[in-house]
Amino acid sequence: MSFLFAPLYIQYPSWIHPEIFPPNIPILGLIRWYGLMYIFAFVTAFLVLKKEMQEGALDTQEQKTTEDDIFSFIAFGIIFLLLGARIFSTLVYDTSDTYKKAPWLIFWPFDTQTKKFTGLAGMSYHGGFIGGLIGMIVWCLWHKRPLWKWIDAMCVAIPLGYTFGRLGNFLNGELYGRITTVPWGMIFPRVPIQEHFSASIDWVQEFMAECGMTLAQGERLVNLPRHPSQLYEAIFEGLFLWIILWNMRKRKPFDGFLGASYTIGYGIVRFIIEYFREPDSDLGYRLSPDNSKILYQNTSLLNISTGQIFCFAMILGGLILMLILYILNKKKGASAKA
């Protein structure tokens, strides 16, 4: 019987902290899970790309690809990815104008007030996408490699690595979703106090009753369960998308097909998941027919966040790219037959 009255939510594990080691330990105290997940992501992408290289996906009649080539390619892409992700984040998602007034702080890894090491807090996926794409283009032109063949291979490798990036967000307890009554809803301990809810409000009491939540005597604010949207993204934008592209890699009709497919697929999946993820409070909705200011719940599918606008641009751009490449490939085939 006790199971029937068990809380229908999950407490975020108390042993998980952003830091891997206690902050008071010299040097080791600076290592964070998020940074470690980036390393796992890049290593995973390298291993997948290496597997594709061994299958001959990157070879041409004139040139055989080596492991040094893919290491150089990924390293070059990583540099541009990090630059794009950080710059885009500070330009689009920072509303304080701090970085516009002091752009040298964009890559400053310490808090300007507390002087504590924070790393590069704040990275944008869409900025990383643009930066990484530019890096791959530059590398391929510099080394005279077939651009779309290499982009296809990289786009197969990216999603599995991306999974670790979102796991890093989960371990940081950030980018959590909207409040929910689903049994796997999670109470994240680092939700700011201003995002807690007054327990005296009727709908909050009903919400708590549905989840089986109780408050300690004297408590007036409650931290409600939220969608673990970081895990949704890790599963669907990462693992799920990787499985699809991995199985498509040997069946692509033309070079560039997988790159366009990744762009479209990521855009669609992320657009949907954004409905479960809470937008940044200082940005709110970019489009909202009813001018809604409620961010903690999805009040309308027409309320569109910043991330969804960029995802729509990815979907549209991917479709246009696929159409252009299809037409060019068809013309090339016709010319070859003539």
C-alpha cells in the first residue's frame, strides 16, 4: 500500500555537483563535469569518424584518408565550434550588455565579482553549429578535400558526441524543463528562488496534490518537479538522431545528403523538445500571439522561443540545401551519361 502513496516525482541526486572534486582541492577543484563531458563528446566523435574512415567513407580515387587527417579535421572544427558557441551565446542570450561593453570578457573564465573560476559559462548550440560548419569548410578548402563528403561523415559522428554535452547540462542541474506532473518529473535543487512558487496559490496546491508533494511546517515556497529536458535532448537529439544517420550512411543518394538530413532532423527534434524546456527568463518568447509571460508552463503551441526560431531556420536551410544538392547531382548524372 505504501507504493500507492509514494511521491510521483524524482529528487535530483544530492551527490551530483557541478564540480567533480570538492572546490577547496587545488587544481582538481576546478574540474567540472560539463568540461569533462565536452572531452567525452569530442573523443566519441573522433572514434565514430575513425570508423567511417576505415569504411572508406572519406577516401577518393586520388587520396586515401589517414588518422592524422581526421584528427586535424576534428581539432580544427572544435576550435571554430567553441568560438562560435561562446560568441553566439554572449551576443544572443546575454541581455545585460556586459559583453557588448566589455567584449574581452567573452573568453574570461573567472567571475568578475567573486573572482572564482567559472570556465566559459554559457555556450550556444546554434553558434557552435555555425562555427563548426565554418571550420569544416575552411579545413576542406585548405586541404583540398571533398567538402560534402567530409561534412556528411562529421554529421554522422556529431549526434553521439552531442549526447555527452546534454548529460553535462544535466550534471550541472541547468537548462531544466517546465513544471510537470509526470512520474519522472524531477526537482532540481539549483532552480533560483524566484522560480519557486507560493504554496498558498490554489493551482500550486492542486499541482502538489497530484504529485504527492508535501511541505515542511513553516515553508511557504515550493520547488515543483520539472521535465528533465536535458535528458530528452541527450536521448533524441543525440542517440536517436545518431542511430538514424548511422544506418543511413551507406545508403545516401549523393554527398551532402547526410549533412542536410542532420540539419533538418536536429531542427525538428529540438523544436519539439523546446516545448518541454523552459525558455530563459530574461528572453521569454520571441513570438507570442497572446503576449504570454508564463514560461513555466506551455500555454500555447504558438508561443515560440529563441531556440525554436533558430531550429526553424535549420529545418528550412536543410531543406533548401537538400533540394539544391539534389538538382546539382541530377544534372551531374545527366552530363555524365551524355
